[in-house]
Amino acid sequence: MKKIIILLVILCIQVGVGLSQEMYYTLYSNGEFDKLEKRLQQAIANQPQNVLFNHVYGLLYAHTQYQKHDLHKAYEYVAQAKTLYPNISVNDKERFSKLGLTQSRINKDLDTICKQLWNKALDANTIEACNAFINNYDKASKPIKEQAVEYRNNLAFTDAKTKNTIEAYNSFIQTYSKAQQVETAIQLRDEIAYNKVMKTNTLEAFRQFMKEYPQSSFYKQINTLYSQQLFAEATKNKDYKSYEKFIRDNPSNPMLPLAIENMVDIAKQKQDIKLLKKTVDYSVGIHYNYALYEYFKEFTKDGEYLTLYTFVQQYPRSFLDTLLAKEFKIAEKGERLDLAKPYDTVMAKYFEEYIKLAAPKEKAFVALQKYISNDVIAKNWKQALTKVKTFEPYFGKNNPKILDLIAILSAPYDANIIVRSIPGQVNTPTGGEYAPIITADNKHLYFCGSKRPDNIGNEDIFISDNEQGEWGKPKLLRELSTPQYNEAVISISTDGTQMIYFREGIIYYSEKSFGGWSQGVSVSDYINSGEWTGDAWITGDGKALIFAAVRSEGMNYYTQQNANLGVYHGAIHHQSDLYVSIKQSSGAWGKPKSLGPVINTIYTERSPFLYHDMKTLYFSSDGHGGVGNLDVFKTTRLSDTCWDCWSTPINLGKEINTPEENWGYRISPDAKNFYFAARKTGEKFNDIMYVSIPAKFLPEHVVCLTGTLVDSKNKPISATIIYEDLTLGTIVGEAKTDPIDGSYFIVLPNGKLYGYYVQHDTYYPQSHFVDLTKSKESRTVREDIKAVSFDQMKQEKIAVRLNNLFFDTNKSELLPYSIPELQRVAKIIQTYQLRIEISGHTDNVGEDNFNMDLSLRRAQAVKDFLVAHGCDSALFEVKGYGETKPAQTNETVEGRAKNRRVELRFL
């Protein structure tokens, strides 16, 4: 009975509750919002988790006629109902269902509220409103949320486009990373960045772009531009080192192949085969086949079997194997010609076949020289020319060596240029004479003699004196000749006091003293460090030594001694280049430097001779073409400060050059003849010969400056004479006086104002000058110098003339050319610290008073200079004597010039 009562009570409660809950919807439907609000406030307070109460409260807040209408609260309550509904019991769901409260009803009502909220956000039409909706109403349906997000993204993207800056697009991309406009935003941002970078156009700008936008569609283009500009800036010097450094520093740069191509071009322009091979090593993995093929073409252009073999040793397997096999077959035909021997017409067809196959290889040209050699010897120029032109097409269009050979053979022959034996007693019928060297003053001839009756060894040094135009009986130079070695003079300094001679592949140096020539010493370890060294020549100013040598740094392929190398390039030669060594301030010779690729080739260069004009160089070469084995060439130095700047060598023509070896040519002091050694037809030994130099190959005119240096008792003084360019204030060279007679000899190129002075610890540096600024002819200037010692100046109060002071006419301002002289005087005064009289003098032209004043002003100008350069003003007494103390007669121009002077005298 008790259980029945309890069940009835529960049933009544449930019916009551159902009726009461239905009431909420009824009140809502009837619009009784105030009553509904009161009941809901109490109900929610008691049952905050009640689905129906939350749902109805949400509907109430959503109703527009409710005075507290609030869509946000409506959303919160309905959203709460949506959250609670899945967790209620099945009975509650059935009961609510009867009231029309289902999950779908809640979802629908929530969707309606969210739409209204979204419409409000749309009305606001701001990113903030959209974000507020998206962030605050996460229970909205997916379509509404997607619409809100899309709309918000559009607004944000539109805003970014309006601002159209990198920052705006970056902000959009970072904030709305999932927006469909992100891809477009990235493209627009990158486009702005790209345009900005292109306007800046710097490496740093390119580098920063690639760092910030690695995925950009512009990345590849910017990377290309960056690579190109990096390449351009890194290699702006366009030299090999810059390309080399670029490759090392940028191993993945796409410009590497171009760097390799440029390195190849530079190496080829320099004719530096070692540099080209180095480029091949760099090209591995970059542009290897290209570099290797270019190296192969350049390296094997000599056409020699030996060189092909050397290439295969360097690169045993390569894509060039088929080509190599073909080249070897051609080279074998060249080997069978035996080009070191005289040409035999029996071999004509073999020569012709080889030339056609091998041209334009160098060995084919050598074969062509041999092929025409008999015609050249017979002076059958027309026949030789016809043969050359027959083979011209095989050497390609405008082959320079073929064109030069054609020009040589086509040129008119000067029959007046005849080889003659040197006059006098030098040549002997039973021995050989060669390597002639004539001193610059034309007084002595040095040469090498072999198998002469007066020899003490195999090859010895002899000297002959000039006796009224003929060379006297030679004498053995016993100081330097030995029984056990071979010696030959190869150069004598212009002043005749220094000798360079050759002994067993080494260059030696000797000085002339009162007792003869000193014991020779190695000229320099620098110079003699090669495999072979010879043919040295001291330049006219004594400051440089030009020589031939086989050195590892040379342009030649092979540095073996000629006997070990065998026949190469059609002969057995030392594979030598020409080098120069500059005398250092210490007097030692500096590290040799190549004369450069204009002169040197991969073949042989020998016997350099730089004339006294310091410009015209004659040398022998078998690498510049021509008619013979070694031809003589002339080239001109293009700058007096550069030793590898030369004009293109010119062949001296068929009057001088023959198919044989033409080398060892030396020019006579008057620059009219070549002196050399040659073997007459049928003779066993060489004789010294001479031949006129064709006018077009003559060097520039020079001026010979000569005289004697003696003391007050006319005794010769052994001293150094320094000569300088007064315009530049630089020392040009130095000469030593002959220790026996005090004579000096200097050769000066025309075109400059020279000063020269005595350098000796005992004597005042007496100076003179010679003005060659307008001189264009050869002549000899004699100036005997009587030196005054410092002791004489102090004890005898002897006045010395400052010859190298220069003033404009009737002016007292010192001209710049006076500075070298006055700088020397300043050092003397500072050393001795004695009182000095500076006296000015004039000639007798003009008024006495003016001359007196002018002489005083000039003397004062000298004092002012000396004081300004550190001399004590109190030491000087300045006087002007005008014309009152003439040194010579005023009746001649020369005398008046001598009278215009400034003198110094110790007091």
C-alpha cells in the first residue's frame, strides 16, 4: 500500500512538472514576457542545468519584443541548452520531445540566433566585428562560421591590398594563414619585395630577399640576378685570381661555368699553359669537358709526338681518346721527317703529305720552313713563295706566321746588305771566333775563341783593340780564361768597367780594376737558379740585366737540358725564355721577371740585346715564325717603367735571317752594323762577321757622353758618375770611371734634360748637365771633369760652381730642375757645418746695376732653399758680384754661359 502511494506521488509530480514546464513555452507563445522572465529567473536559479529553462530563456532574449532583448545572451542560453541536451536521460528527452524540445529544435533556434548575430556583424562590416562573432559564437553552425571566416578574410585581404605593403601582407599571411587569399597575398607581397629589390639592385638586397622569401615564385629569378651580380662584382678586375677566388668562395654558384670559360680565355691570352692546366683542375664537376678540350687544343698545338704523349700521361682516360688516336698517327709522320737535319728533296712527298695533314699545327709550319729552305739559301724567293702559297689554305685563313712568311719572301731584296768578315786580325783560319761584344766606346772587342793557337782551354775569352778602324791582334784575357772550363763574354757595361761572362751554364760577374779584371763570381743566385742560364745583357743604364734561361716558371713546356730533351720544334735548343733582373738599392740583382708573352713563346728565345736608347730590343726566336730555325727580331719597349710591355716583334727579313740558327747578334756602337758569328761555306770554324742593319730596323738615335775625371793634379780618379732625369728628379743610371785612365762613357737616349755628377766620398759632387729635350740625332758630347776634394775646399777655399741650377732669363726664381743639385748641397752643409759663401755671377749683357742685383737675388734664392731644407741660416754669407768676376771671356756665347753661375766656397 505504501509503495502504491509513493508511485502515485511521483506520477503526480511528474505530471505537474510537465505541466509546469509546458507553461514556459505557453507564456513565451502568448508574449507574456515579464511573467516568463520572473519564473525563468527563479527556475534557472534552482536548476541552472535544466535544458528547457536555458532554451526558453534563450528564446526570450532572442525575441525582439522583449524589453531586454539581447542576442548575445540568447546565444549563451540556447548554446548552454545545446551543450546540456546530450547528457539528459532518455525519459527527459521523451518528455521534452512532447513539448517540441528536441536536439534539432535547439540547433535550429541556435542557428537562427547566430544568423541574426552574424547579420549584425555584417552590418558593422569590420574585421573586428567578424572576429568577435567568430571568437564569441563557436557553437554556430559550420556554414555560418565558414561564411564569417571567409567574409572576415576578405575584409582583411582588402585592407592589406589597400595598404599594399609588405608589412600589411605579412600581417595578413601570419594572422589568417588558412585563408584562401594567402597564396595571392604571398604573390602580391613577393611582387612588392621583388620590385623593391630590383630598384635597389644590390647584392645585399638580393641576399635578403632570398633569405626572407625562399618559397617565392621570384626566388629563382632573384637567385639568378644575385649570382650574376655576385659574379660581376667578385670578378670586376677580370683577372685570373678573381675568377679563381670566386670559384673557391661560391662552389654552387650557377655562374661557375662562365668563370671557367673566362679563366680559359685569360690563360690562352697569356699563353700560359700551366695556368690553363690549373683551370682544368678547377673545372672538375663544373665545365670539365670544355676546359679539358681547350687545354688539349692549346697544349698540343705544337704538333709534337712528345706533347701528345705528355697529355696522355696527364689525363690517361678522357672523352678525347678517339681524337688522340688520330693525332698520334699524324705526329708519327712528323717524327719520320727528322726536321733537325738539312732538307733533302727526296723527302718532298713526305713533307707535303705531313704538312697537309698536320696544319695548322706548329710542327707543320716548321716542316714548311724546312721544305723551302733550299730555295731560301739559293735566294730563289719566287719559288719559295709559290710553295708557301700552295700550303697556305691548310693553315687556315689569316694565319699570322704564314702571312709573315709571305710578307718576308715577297719584300724586295736589298742586295747591298752583304755579310762581311770583320776587318783586322781577329779571325783565324785554324780556330773559331764567336760571341763578339764591342764596348760602347768602340775601343775594344771581346769574343770567345776556340781551338785557336793561343787558347789555353776549349773556349776562352779574348780581347782586341780598335786600331784606326781595324781590330788588332787579339790577346787572351787570362784573368777569366781557364784550361778546364768554357768561358765566353756575353755583356760589357756601357762604361766598360763591368763584365758578364758565361761559364758552363752559369753567368758570372767581374769588375775592371787597376790590375785588370777581378775574379768572377756568380752574378746572382736568383739569376742562376734555372736549369740553364746564358745570353745576359746589361742595359745601358746599368740597372737591369736581360738574359735567357730555362726556368720552371717559364712559358716553355719542357725544362730539360737540350741534350736530354732531344729534337723538339725541329732543332736541339735550350727551351729558354727571356727574363729581366733589376738591380736593387743594395747593388744585388733582384728576382727575375719574364719579359712577357709578347716576346716569349713556348719555344726558344735567345740572345737579347737592348740598345742604349733603352727601347729597342733585338733577340732571336724560333717561336715567332720567319724563315729559319732561329730568326732575329726587333721589338720596342712601350714604357720606361715596364719590362713586359713590348710592341709586336718584327722579323728582320731575309737579308739578315737564314734557314740556319741566327743568334748572338750584337749591334755596333754607331748602330749601323750587326756583329755575329757565322761559318763560311766549306769552312770548319765560325768567324766573326758583320752586316749592315736595314734602315727600317735601326734603333733610335742616342747621345754619347764621354770625358775623363781627374783631380787637381790631373791624376785619374776611380769614381761613380750618377746621371739623372732633372725633369722628374729621378736617377737614370750610373757609370764607373775607368780605374786606369779615369775615362767615363755614358750613352743617353734623346728627349730628356739630364744632369750628372761625381759620387765619391773624398770629392765634392761636381755636376754638369746635357739638354737633349729637343735632340733627335746621334752625337758625342765631351766633358772633362776636374774634381775638387772637400779638403781642398776647406783648406784652399776653392769655390765650386753649381752647374745644375736653372733660372729663367733675368729671373731669380729657382726652376724645379735645380732641386736635385741643391738637395745634395744641403746634405754636404749639414755634414760639415762650416760657414759658406754663396756668390752669384752674371755675364756682361745688360746694365751693371741690374746684373749686380740679379746675381745677389739668385744667390739669396739658393740660401733660402738650403735653409728651408734644414741648413742653419747663420752659416751663410750671400754675395752678388754681377759681371765683375767673369770665369771666361764674355766675347762668346759659350763664355757668357759659363759666366752666369752661382758658386759655393767654404769660409
